[in-house]
Amino acid sequence: MQNPRGKHANEIISPYLQKKALEFITEHSKNQVKKLKAENIELK
């Protein structure tokens, strides 16, 4: 992720925040997949 504007435009945002955002998105995706699989089993 990069800053879109301002004096720090095109500079990388904190690597720590990038890592945390990626972890959040990954975990959220995994949880959604588990929920959908459970729902599919219930519907069968």
C-alpha cells in the first residue's frame, strides 16, 4: 500500500500496518469460506 497524496505520495505505508491488514483480510476470507461450507452442508 502506498500513500495516494500529500508530501509522502507514493511512499510505502508502514510495513507493520500492511502486514496487519493482510492478516486481517486473510483471516476474514478463511472464516467466510468455513461459514459458506457449513451453510452448503446444511442446505443439502
